Amino acid sequence: MSPRALPRPAVCPACTIPAPEIRPAEAVAPGNIVLSLPTIHCAGCISTVERGLNAVEGVRSARVNLSLKRVAIEAAPDITAQQLVKVVEGLGYEAHELDAALLSESRGDRIGRNLLMRLAVAGFAVMNVMLFSVAVWAGAEGSTRDLMHWFSALIALPAIAFAAQPFFANAWSALRARRLNMDVPISLAILLAAGMSLYETTQSGENAYFDAALSLTFFLLAGRYLDYRTRASARSAAQELAALEVNRAPRLIDGNEVITPVADLQVGDIVVVRPGSRVPVDGRVLTGESEIDRAFLTGESLPAYVGPDAELRAGEINLTGPLTMRVTARAQESTLQKVANLVALAESARNRYTSLADRAAAIYAPGVHLLALVAFVAWFAISGDLRLSINIAISVLIITCPCALGLAVPAATTAASGRLYRHGVLLKSGTALERLAEADTAVFDKTGTLTLGQPRLREGGGFSDDDLRLAAALAAHSTHPLAQALVQAAEARGIANDLPAVENASEHPGHGISAWLEGREIRLGRAAWLGLPPTETTATCLDRGDGRKVVFTFDDALRPGARELIDALRGLGLDIHMITGDTPAAARRVADALGIDKVTAGALPEDKVALLDNLSERGRKVLMVGDGLNDTAALARAHVSVSPASALDIARVASDIVVTGHDLSPVAEALRTARATRRRIKENFALAAAYNAVAIPLAVLGHATPLLAALAMSASSITVTLNSWRLR
Amino acid sequence: MDMLVYLIPASLFMGGAGLAAFFWMLRSGQFDDPDGDANRILRTDYDDHPKE
């Protein structure tokens, strides 16, 4: 296995941010289907799902993984995921198709397995070497002691060579980049301890530190494995969100629809975009009329009308009528990908962030190495004994507990991310918590972030219950979001049960709905269609057919927890801004409802980035919360960024933190936890320093023994871990 | 002290066997779904063979 494939260390986690990309469809064996089952929880669920799926004709095997809440199915090629989703839903469980290619389970597992294997080797070796060491500490003398040391060397050297590789690889890559990270002193301590002990053994010396070198390796690997586990569970949850958007589109070939992976679409292909689905790639409308929702791209809450020859961009949502479009750019060259490139650019700037661990290493490593050098020079000057002086210098290096320092950050972040995971907050980057703790300004997007991006009928707009009843009767025939909002409003008023019976209802894509009632034609739709002047806000109009026309206006429903979040963040001392691509009027309404006074409306994506740049030039550390394509560059540019689970795939990739669930208020909890984590990390460094304050004078004076090293190492590691555990 | 000649190799052999068994378990995916395995022993239907 090459060093590149090794797990990245906790001390340099910024490197793990994946480059945003539109993945080409990987070859997955046909018939391998993965379903997400978010509601399974017990042995009964496993049996029901597996038995139900195995009973389906053509399914070869179905295996539930309860830890990941998934089921992996092997089936005949003609079985589709949709069929199986129906079967599972028939059994009473929620099921979603996952993109098997995107999950690439094997790779993630390999890293985890690899770490676990090294941990097992280190654990095996440390236990055996400890047994021999106990014999030496108990007073074995002469040839018996030498024998014990030789056996220790026999076990320890190969074990270290195998188990400590992740540290060596990271230390080496840091040194090559002329930087110091925590792995440099760790590797040095392990290597010097092993080397000095081997030399002492050949010289029948009294002290060998094989057990110290191994327990250092073991403790640090344990910390690293825990760290990997928490990050992997957050990552697999984030991956699952991405995999929910299965990237396939119906392509028209000779009048037949063929389901094609989006990555395989070529310029000139003709694609069908059904109402309710997302435009897969950039293109131009061939036939059909509809309204599309551009909120993800521009932040406008008002749907836009499109007809033949209109431009469509990837990510927009088709609302009312079916469209066929001709592809004008492949997925890899679409607007989406251009934004992805912008994100990659912005992210390289952020990767220069120096984590607390790296800063501590930059102070600690030279300090310790200098101290060891001073001890060596002083002892050599006083005693003139080279071997003694080297032994003392090395015991200083071993005893200064890089162990506790190496655990200080991962132990705290592991406990914190476990806690946040239970609150529905996924941390995608290891330094996300540290950066979040520093945030002093929060910038929010409006549409889809502070609001749900779903319209809600505004009350008191000069319409009667009767108007609403008639409008709802028409609206019931459409899936348009405004129509749905009318039906919901009627239900909320309790008048949805006695709707007038309209006849011959038909939907005019892009315009509205018409129907007949008591010999009159009534229409519900866009203002222009009914011959009314255009409305300033989101609205739909009703022509009652008796000469009276009624306007229904809508506003965007606030996201649950938005108010609490804004209040909580202000309470934590953050300055709140809102920036949106929507109209000033729509922006002001939301800002007033939430009590935000710094508002920028009508902003383009570049304006959002400019605002962030401006704030950071003034020394502000900005927390950006957004969900759309128009926020993506800003998300990547911000000091730390959060997106809701409903955000576009690429926005989630660009952000450090993803909040699952509808409610945004866990963001405040995340901020509090982040600040607590930073305090714990600093306490951990202080604890490690306190141990050193006792241990270093002993080591420098030449009183260090392997027993003392073992005690100091275990005690400091355990204190640091326990202190971190308080975060849970 | 002559006993050590037998005891040390014996302890190393046993520890090594445990390590080898752990490797085998890890490679055959027995740690992939700890929650599921904990629950599977509670069901009444019997697994004829482990996951491949």
C-alpha cells in the first residue's frame, strides 16, 4: 500500500476536504442495488426487510447493514431499484435508492481496516513487551535481563516498522514541505527510543525503552482510529445525502425514453424534463412551456416562465409542464462545473489555515528538541561520557509525552463530533470546529436557508373564504408550489372539505389552470394570463368568471428554528448579516421577521464573495450559511460554512458542516460545542505541559527510567482522554 | 528459569494466533456491521452462512 493511500492524520485534516467534482458514472455491476432505510432499528426490521426482498422474483440476495441503515441487494439485471423501493415501502419502511457507484464503500472500509490492523499489531506487541518489561522492573539481572531485552526487540522492531507507518509517512511529508506537524516529534520519539534501546540491548545496558516506543504507538493509533471512525460516520452520512440524488435523466432516442447517466449526455442529445424534476445539464428548450424555479441559482423566490428556445441551466427545477430540451453543454462543462472550479480556487485559500495542533507542534517540537540538545551538551561537558549523554537526551525526548499532545486534539474533536452527530450536525472537515469557534460574524442566505423556499399564502390580502375555496378547487389539479400552498391554506382554514365541484379542469403549462363551474370559465394563474398588471411579489390570480379578479400573494415560510438560531447567535456575540439574490421587498420581509438589520438584496454570486472578502479584510471571521448554487463560492470562501441537508450537492461539498433535518437551530449548538472544544483542547495542552513540568527535570537530571516513562505516558494520555470525554 | 525456554515461545505463539485470527476476522468483513450482528442473534430465523 502506498503512503498516499494512508489515512490523513487528525493534525492536518484540512487536506481531507474533497475537491468538488462531478463524478463520472463508475462502472457498477448491473443488479447491485443499495437502498437507504432510515427507519430500521431492530432485529425484527432486519428479518422483515430481508425476507420480503428475498421473496421477490429475481433477487439473489439481500443483506441489511444496521450500522449504516442500508440494504445491499444482488438481483437480476432487469430488476429496478424503484420496484424494490415499492416492496420495502409495502413492508412499512421508508426506502430511498442510493447511487451505488457514489458510495464506493470498499475504499473507506480499507482505510479503517488498515488502521485497525495496525492498532491490533501495536496492541499485541505492547502487551507482550510489557510482560518482559515487568520482569526487568521486578529486578531481573545480567543475562536474564539481556534475554528479556532481546525478546522485546524481536517483537518491538517489526511491530513498530509496521504499526507506526502512518506517523512516519505524515512526518516525512510535513518535513518535505518544510513544515513541522505533531507527527514529527512523535516519529522522532518512536524511532530514537527504538534505536537507543536496540543499542543498549547489544551493549547489555540497563534501560531499554521498547515498551515506551510501543505504547506511544498504540495510544496514538487508538486516538487516530477513533478520529477516523467519527469522521467516517459523518462522511458516510454526507455521502448518502449526495447519493440520494441519483444522477440519471430520461434521454429521447427515436421517440423512446432511455434512462442515461447524466455524465454520459452529449451536446445535441434530447432530454425530457418532467414537472418536479431538476434540469440535469445546461440546455435549450425544444418543445413545451413551463415555469421553472431558479431559487438555487439566483435566490429569486418567483418562478420564471420558459417556452421554446429559453435557456435552461443545470440545477433548475421544472415546475408545471413537461419540457424537452437539447443539451448545449456536457455535465462536465455545465454552469455547475464552472462553479465547482470557483469553489476549488476558493478552497485552496482556506487550506492555509493552521490548526491548533499544528500551532502547538510548531512551539513544542523545536522546544523539546532544543531541550534534548541542551541536556546532551551539558551532560557531555560535565561527564565526558558520550553514551550516557545520548541516553539522557533521548529519555528527555521520550518522556516529554508527545503522546498526550498527539491525543489532545483528536480526543476532544472526537467527543465533540460524536455529540454533534447526535444533534444532526455532520462535521466534514477536522478543523471545522476550531474555525467555527473563532467565528464572530454570521452571513445568511435567504431563500432555502432562513426560509424553506416554499411559498405560503399571505393572510389578509383582500380575498374571502369563498374566493379561497374556489381557488383551492382549481389548485387541487396542479402540483405547482403556489397551487399546493393555496390548497394547504384552505386546509388550514378548515374549508377544504366543501370545495365547489369544478369540471373539465385543465392545466396550461406556464400559465395556470382553467375549469368550468356552473357554465362559467374560471381561471387561476399568472397575472399576465388573466390580463392583470404584473405583481411585485410572488402572487397568483383568480378570474372568477363573473368579472371579479382576485390576487393571492405569497411569502416564503421561515425555516423552523431560524428565529431561535438568529437570537442564539446574537446572544453568543455574533454580528448577523443577510445577503440574497431576491428582491429588496422580499428580503426586507424576512429580515424584519427575524430582526436582522444588515441586509443586502439583489446580490449576484460575485457580490456574496465580495461581501465576505470585505468582511475578512476588516479582520472578521465569517460563518457563512447557505444552500444554493449562488452561495457556493461564498461558502467555500468563508472562514467556516454550514449548509442544510436540503442544499444542492455542490453547496454541501463546499461547506464544512452539514445540518441534517429541517431545523437550523443545531447550528447554535454547534457553535457552543465548538467553543467548548477549543477550551478543552487548550486544557489538554495545559495538562500535557503540567506532566512535562514534573517529568522534564527528572529526565534532564538523568533520573528517568523506563518505568517512569511508562507511568507518565499512560497517566497523561488517560487524563487527556478523560478531560475530553467531558464534552460528550 | 529454564521454564522460560518453553513459556516465552508458548506465550508468543498464542498471542500470534490471536492476532492472526483478528486479521482473518477483519478481512472477512466481520466488523462491518456491529449493530446488525448484535441484533441478528436475537432473531428466530437462522443464518445458514455468513455474508460473502
